[in-house]
Amino acid sequence: MKKWSSLALAAVIGVTLTLSGCGGNNNAGTEGNAGGNTAATNAPQTDSGNASASTQDTLIVGRGGDSASLDPAIVTDGESLKIAHQVFDSLLEYKPGTSEVQASLADSWEVSADGLTYTFKLHPGVKFHDGTDFNAEAVVFNFTRWSDPNSEFKFEGDSFDYYDSMFGPDGSRVIKEVKAVDDSTVQFTLNQPQAPFLQNIAMTSFGIASPTAVKEKKENFKNEPVGTGPFKFVEWKRNDAITLDKNSDYWKEGLPKMNKVIVRSIPDNSARFTALQNGEIDLMEDLSPDDLSTLEGNSDLQKIERPPFNVAYLGFNLQKAPFDNVKVRQALNHAVNKQAIIDAFFAGQAQPAVNPMPPSLWGYNDSVQDYEYDLDKAKALLAEAGYPDGLPDTVTLYAMPVSRPYMPDGKKVAEAIQADWEKIGVKTVIESPEWATYLDDTKAGEKDDIYMLGWTGDNGDPDNFLYTLLDKDAIPGNNRSFYANEELHTILINAQKETDQAKRSDLYKQAQEIIKADAPWIPLVHTTPLLAAKANLKGYVPGPTGTEYYSEVYFE
């Protein structure tokens, strides 16, 4: 079977990021000293020849915040998706440490010459955790549920934002039809070519759920997910821990290597690092840069670097005055000292952001110049906007209550920005509601004037940053600035249809120039996210997209 057409090759080769994860001496899972700290709840290690053969069969992960939901189709936050990634499989997946697609639930695929038909051959014999057969009808059920706004399986409060962001909103869908040719063959027909289609299909958000479970659990499916993944959902203690058990019938032979995974929510960075040092957890995310030197001095632990593929930003709520005034937005851009923020809070693990996408991604426009830190320019622009004495009303600034890979301490960064803005007559009040509420509030856009968020790329394509976050089609949803520019929209839609990567790159560079001028955001930083683990943890390869399977992890 011909696995790729020239169109598919162009789409995938063009977006592949050759980024590798790092651990110990820049090689995750293969460096560091064996025999690190062992949690009291874990079994002791025993020696076997020159290597240490561990009987530890539980992986305990510490992270900064809880999940919002466990149904990947209705969320956009990384804390939810990283759990879903263990429970669900998608038709395709990314090769470890990269954003290059490879087979998963689909063994192979064909693409028509016109780029409008994708035919996937499914892996045989796969079952969902509840015993339901995985087949073409299950794929059709899921995609129909996500695409049909009147689906009986779109429950109260559900919103399939990712589907709308990646495949267009209702009325202008990229996917025209999904049909089961037979039990092991599913065919997608598109309304128009979409260059990143295979990249999109591989996203965790499009993990295939058990139709039986969705129908039976209904609204509760978001709390009790059922997929085909390496781990089965067991328990969710809100704001505490999520427990997953090994899927003994997993279709990938020999996996997973752990019998159990416990993912704990430990919001405080220092407390999370202390838990790692004390052996209470085995792997921690979002290491505070302040703790880096301590980590590097502890031979029982290893440093892991996630490939940099993100952006942290402040977004203006353009629904509200005076942030509907571009001069106000430009003024506030000039009043943020990004380098000082990096020096104070990121310990050299970040670089100032100019555009809404990272420089490592093809199509990045390095000719766009940043709004330099200049308080006099900021004041002059405010005066031109009609505010010579600064803004008359106090501004509500939402600062993230949890650490994120692109923002280790949102409140401290917000306080630094607050101090700078006060110098130009802009007073702010910082609010940080609980994470799920924070996401709901910023999506609704009723309580915040300016909000802090960030994005880790999902699939290695510029479309996933620019269209997903800043196109009018992403309102309401990921475009929480409610920013709409028709010229930008035309460019981004044309870029999706274009199969020549050089031409796509030119279009995305034009898009970045428009976004710079309109200033719906203040891009803050791109970071190299830091993780830490016991030195004897092996097989963990962090991916640029921020989610990876725990199925390969083991303890030496």
C-alpha cells in the first residue's frame, strides 16, 4: 500500500521538528546515576549483575495543577490532555521527542492526488478498556460527535473547541464526511485540502473514545474516560491525584512497563521539588529556575529539558474599552520589560517573544521587530489614544494560578508587569481564580480585561499557533482576545489550503506582520521547560508538544 502521496510527504516533512529531549547530561532516560531516592510507598530495589534491577512498578508524577476534564475532546489545557494521552490513542501519533507523525490506531493510510480523500487502515484486534471493539464505526462515531453541533452526545457544558480550531467551525468545516468502508477501513473526505491534516489527526484531542462508554456514562464520561490507551482510568481525587492502572491488554506488545501511574497535583513549585527530593514523587514537571542549581548538585536526581516549542503571552480583551484601541495595546506592549522578567524569574531558560509562534518553527518571521521597552513611547501612545494621564479605571489582570511549562510563576511575573504599568498611569488589580475557573472566565471574556496564558504547540505546524489562537474562527474558544481581522483570516485559510511549504511560509510571515501591528497580545517569552526526575528513571522522552506517553518509563 502506498503510505504517502507527495502531498502528505510535503505536509509532514515540512512540519517535522528534529528536537530531542534531554535528561541528565542532555539525554532523557539514558543518563544519571542509578539507585536514586525511593519513595516509602515503592518497593525496594535489588541488584542484578552490574545493573540495578528495580521492582518499582508505580510511577508517581508531580505537576502544578489539576485537570479540568478527562475527555480530551472538550478541553484545551495541557493538564487535562497529558492524562488523556495515557488513556486514549489517536489514529496517528508523534514519534517520541518530535512532532513527526507515525502510525498508531491506523497502521497505514493513502492520500488521493487531489488531497481530498484520506483512507486509513486500522490496527486489528484492538479493544477499548470496557471491552468494546475498536473499529471504523467507532472512529465515525467520535468524529461525528465532535463535528455535529446537534449531536445527542454533546452534553451540557461541552464545547469541542479543538475540533473547531483545527477543522473549521460549523458551516465551514474542512472535513466533509467520515465513513466506515468496512470494519478495518475508515475514509475521510475533505471539502478542501488541508496541509496539516495528518498533523492534526495525531493530536491527543482526537483520541478515540469508546462509543459504548460515551453512550452509557453521558455527562460523566468527562470524569471516567474510556479509551484504548496504555493505561486505564481508576480514580480522580480533585486537586489531589489521578490514578491510572496498566492496560494489560494493550495492543502494543510489551507496554506499558509500569503497573500504575499516579499523577499528583502540587501547585507550589518548591513543595513539588521537595517532594521529589524526599522520594515522594519520581518525576516532576515545571521545575522552578530557582531550584536548578540545587537539582544539578544532587547526583540522585536528573535534569530533563523539554524541547522549546511554546509562547507565553498577555492577551487583551478586545471586547472591552479601551483595549479595542490599538494605540492602547501598543502602549502597553512598550511598557513590558521582557528581559528583566527573564532575568528575575526564568534563570536564563527563556528568550523574549516577538511573534505568537516560537523561532524554532518554520515560517517564523525574524524580520518583525519587537516593541522595545520604552516608557516614554508608551506614554506618548496613551496620549494619542486620548489618555494623557494614563487610564482612568483600574484594569483587571488575570494571572495564572498554576505553574506552566512556559510560565513557572504567573503571579510574580504579573506583579512585575503591574509595577511597570503603574509608571505610565495604568493601575491593575491581579486576580488568580482556581485553574478551571480561570479557563472558563478567560474564554467567556466577561471578568478579565487582560489575561495571562500560553501555548505549547500541538502538532509542529504554524497553523496550530496562528489560526488556532488568533483567527476569528477560534472565537469563542482559544482566541480569548476576541480578535478578528478579515485580512488575517484570508491569509490563514489560504495557508491551510496551500501545499507548497515555501508559499505557506510566506503566508505565515505576512500573518505575523499583521498581528504585530494590531497587537492583540503582548508576546512575553519562549521557554525551555525544565523537568526533574530520579536518576534511575529511564525511558522518559519529553515531546515538544507537552504530552508524552508514560508507557515506556521504567526504573533501573
